[in-house]
Amino acid sequence: MSQHKEVKLVTTHQLLAMKQRGEKISMLTAYDFSMAQILDGAGIDVLLVGDSASNVMAGHETTLPITLDQMIYHAQSVVRAVKRAFVVVDMPFGSYQGNSSEALRSAIRIMKESGGHGIKLEGGAEIKDSIIRILTAGIPVMGHLGLTPQSIYKFGTYTVRAKEEAEAQKLIEDALLLEEIGCFALVLEKIPSALAKQVAEKLTIPVIGIGAGPDVDGQVLVVHDMLGITKEFKPRFLRRYADLGDVMHDAVQRYIQDVKGRDFPTPDEAY
């Protein structure tokens, strides 16, 4: 535990230094105070307030329905818990595409109202103007290429991206562009390992993978998937570190039995 006694905030500068010295970056999603407190206390480097909240917290099939107000609510809850981790907040679908003024307004709202440390946007050249506009306001931006879940209806499937030469080439160009305009880091989702390795080697900024193999600068997973709270989602890249879904299910069943069997509360548990 001693390594966590001196709490030092993780910054974009430190993330860059971690890449330079070859230290891998750990990143998980968080959407609420209690979970964020546990993850931060365990020593996670980056917490992503993901628009995956749309799926795991709200039960939607895609990330598209979640609103800016809802993302800010989740981000506020996470930021209140954090003492060390760098908190990145996803900009939801519709809050930045196609209009750089709207993008800047959305990003400023997230930073002012949530206290988050940076934001993440999906896409490359097509959202360049929005990213530049946000960066001019001094807001750190993390890029996201490969499988971009907000574009699910364009892709039509959640399969691996950039397997074809043309798409792989565009991904490399987009990655270089994102670094050049000033993004502090990049997420690569569900692309071939060899391509991810190539991108991580070409870029000086940290590259975080999800289903992008081992040769990137860090890894991110959805916390509910990694803890085994969600059961249906079983992609190849997911490693379950616990089966909390089963643990919680059993605990609730024992509680129900104790209540119905009049074993809870006992005289010791009453006033």
C-alpha cells in the first residue's frame, strides 16, 4: 500500500513521460462515485467517464442515446471520488460533429460543470476543426480511432476495423494528424495488433488500446466487463479479473432467504 501514500495527481505530462520510459498506462471506465473511489484507491492511472454509460448504466443498445447533461452528471460523480487519476470524459454523439462552435461549447460545459481533466472525441480528419477549436481553449483532447462506437450505424457491425490496406492507411494518417494538431493521447479500438504497434511506434503521444494487442502504450477496458458484472459481452480482448456478477447474485439471494426466513435482522441488529 505504501506506494499510494503520497498522492500525486496524474497529468498529461506524466502520461507522456510514462510512454517515454516504457511504463504501460492503466485505464478503466468509471461512471459513479463509489466505483471511481475504489479504482482510484487501487492506483489506476486514467479513468474514462465513457459514453459506454449508455450501455452499462442505462441499458441502451448503443452509445448514441446518452446526452451531454447525462455525461456531465456521471463525470461529476467520478471527479468527486478521485484523488490521483487523470479523468477523461467522452463527448457524446451529437455534441461535436459537424460544428466546431457547438463542439467548443460542449467541451467547455464538460470541463466547467464536471471538473474533469480532459475530453475524448471519436474520429480523425473529419472532426479536425472541432478538435483544434477545443484545444485553443486549453482543453486537453484524447483522440479515438479504429472502431468508433458512435459510428456503429455507418459500420453496421462491431467487428475489427482497418483490416483493409486503405482503411489502415487512413488510420495511420488520422493518428499522425491528431498528434500534430495537439491531442495528448489516442485510443485505438479493435484493430489488428500489427497496425496498432506501427501507430504506437510512429507517435510520440501515448497510444491506449482496447482490443489492439500488447504493443501499445497502455490498455483500457470497461470496468463492468472486466469485473464480470456484465455477462453477455465476451469479445476476445476481454479478460475477466473477477466474477462480481455471481458474487452479487449470491449475496442478494442469501439476503432474500434471511429476510423471508426471519433470520435478518437479529436482536443484535435491532435498536
